[in-house]
Amino acid sequence: MVHDSRCVDAARHRLRPARWLPPTRAPPATGGLLLRPWEEADAPAFLSAYQDDEIRRWHTRRPTTDLQVREWFDTYRQDWKHEKGGHWAITRDGVEVLGRIALRGLNFDDGTADVAYWVLPAARGAGVASRGLSALTAWALDEVGFHRLELDHSTHNHASCRVATKSGYLLEGTKRSAAVHDDGRHDMHLHARIRGD
Ligand SMILES: CC(C)(COP(=O)(O)OP(=O)(O)OC[C@H]1O[C@@H](n2cnc3c(N)ncnc32)[C@H](O)[C@@H]1OP(=O)(O)O)[C@@H](O)C(=O)NCCC(=O)NCCS
């Protein structure tokens, strides 16, 4: 594995993250899972996710057309280019899309970022979210050099709570009335994983 010298530097000092990595890099995952950038051909799978009731329940910002998905993918590419975020398809061997994972809200001064994910219904219950999140987390903390990654979810979303805990994100508290969902405001659990946890 080739290490960017800035990453080595960040790891040595354990203070601040390196700047963003080249666009070809994506975090490695286990068991045939590969995290890779979104491709135009993924648009139908991405759009289909937002027809699922569970994904609709927890994700209020939704694309409604193929064209809109492609615009989102373009925003994702811009986010990467301008060091604002990374958005990956969780795939089986780089081909079949199983889910989505993202690193957002990058703050290179404080060394913080937050994560988000969903998994397509047919791929659930097989460790896709937890393995994808563990891979992304190891990459962001150990290679890019972030210090703290946050994850929040509605207190009603028990599946996401389990994914967070299983991936080493400790529950730090409850943000009251913090996010609007279709059925109103929800309290949100705040989880975080810190380098060295
Ligand atoms: C939450 C979600 C990402 C989980 O994906 P997944 O790939 O099925 O999760 P995993 O297989 O990695 O499961 C990880 C753990 O969560 C548990 N889990 C998964 N679904 C669960 C559910 N519905 N209820 C309770 N626990 C659940 C698993 O049992 C496992 O724990 P274990 O190893 O102790 O048994 C998926 O159900 C989903 O996309 N839901 C809708 C969108 C969503 O909630 N996104 C997150 C918003 S914050």
C-alpha cells in the first residue's frame, strides 16, 4: 500500500489530518466488499434505494429522478475535488451496488468529520453496513489522519444504533429535537469514534 507522505506525517504527530488523498483512492473493505466512487451506471440502483420505506423513513433528502441522481453524483465529485467530502458505493467486488457510505463535514483544523450510510433492502443483515463503516473508519482515522468521526441517528432507529456501536462508535448522548423527519422532529443519538478508542 502506498502511503502519502503527508499521512505518515499526520500519523507521526497524531495532531491534524493530512489533506485529502488523490481521487483514485478509496478505503479498502473486507469480504469482497469494495468501496468505490459512484458511477453513472449506478443511478438506477441509487434511485431505487429511495423507494424503500426504511430508507425513506430515515433519509428526508431524496432524489426523485435519474437526472437528479446524476446531479448528486456530480456534487459528490465536486465535494471530493474541493475536499468537502467523500461518497462511495459499497459494492460486491466493485460491481453490484449494495449500499452507500459517506464522509461529510470535513474539518481539517479540528480533525473531525461525520459519516452516513444506507444499505439496499436485499443486502441487509449480512454485515454490509458494519463492514463498510469499519473500513471507512480505519481509513479516515489511520490513513487520512482524522481524529474524531461522528455519527448521528434518530433514537427510534435501532438498526443504525447497533451498526454504530458494533463499529466502535460510542454513544455520547442525545441531541433533543435535533432533526426533522417526515413524522416530525426526532431526538438524535450522537455517537463518535476517536482515534485510539
Ligand atoms: C441500518 C442499516 C444501514 C443496517 O445495514 P445492514 O448491512 O443490514 O447492517 P449489518 O448487517 O452490518 O448489521 C450490523 C448490526 O446491526 C444489527 N441490525 C441490523 N438491522 C437491524 C434491525 N432492523 N434491528 C436491530 N438490529 C439490527 C445486526 O443484527 C448487527 O448486529 P449483530 O452483529 O450484533 O447481530 C440498514 O438497515 C438500512 O439501510 N436501513 C435504512 C436506512 C438507515 O437506517 N440508514 C441509517 C440512517 S442513520
